Amino acid sequence: MKVILNDQVENLGNRGEICDVKPGHARNFLIPKGLAYEATPANLARFKQEQRRWLEAMQKQKAQAELLAGKIAGLELTFYRRAGDGDALYGSVTSTDVAAALESRGFEIDRRKIELGQHVKRLGSYNAELHLHQDVRVPITLHVVREGEQASA
């Protein structure tokens, strides 16, 4: 089944591309979520009309994301956690924890836009990346410190 993508879909394509997908994937996932239209002449015309408004909105979102990226760039977050022998944490630091720490500093970022390069299950420093926009990504540093070391840090 041929569909016109209405948004970027990972492992499939970008907005405006015409892709050939299995009918079940289109009917059950892409079309109900508004990620694609069936590739008919009427829908092609509809898509072209919406394209201009979408481009303007994307430029506005990108400008806002770049402004936010300028404020966040170089940010370092410190997490205090209980740890056992060998610096292994009891639990882990997740994207939800990072989102909460960012929110406490006044930055509202969805946890799904936070990419941790690896599982944070030990004490140390880690790099994370915030996906603020399709074209705007900001690296931040996470420091995980033993809970009792708060006073000296």
C-alpha cells in the first residue's frame, strides 16, 4: 500500500515521501496516528496545501529549539545515588530522572527526547543528548555521585 508520510517516521522516511508499506501497518498504525495518508490524488493535493503551513510551523519550532539549546548547552547535572561495592548503583539513572532534574532547573523537556548513550548503573560521568528538534541536538553531562558525598561535592 502506498502512503504519503505526514511526519518523520523512524526507519521509514521523512515528511512528504511516498512509501510502500504493508496494508496492516498503514491501517493500524500510520493512518490512525496521523503519520501518513493513503497515496490518492485527493490526498496528494491535500498534502501540498498543508505543506506550506507545516514548513512555517517547523521553522518557528526550530528557532525556539535553537534558543533553548543555547541556554542548555554545556549543562552538567549531578545525581546523588546509593551505591554498593564496586560503585554499582542500587537502581539506575533514567531519562525520567534527567527530565525531572531539567524541570527543576526550569527546562521542560519530554523524557522521550532524552537519549542516554548507555545505561547509567554505576557511579561516574556520562554523556546524554537532548533531541529538541529534528535538526537540533544538545549534549549534556551527567555526574552520578555516591549519596554520602553530597557535602564534599
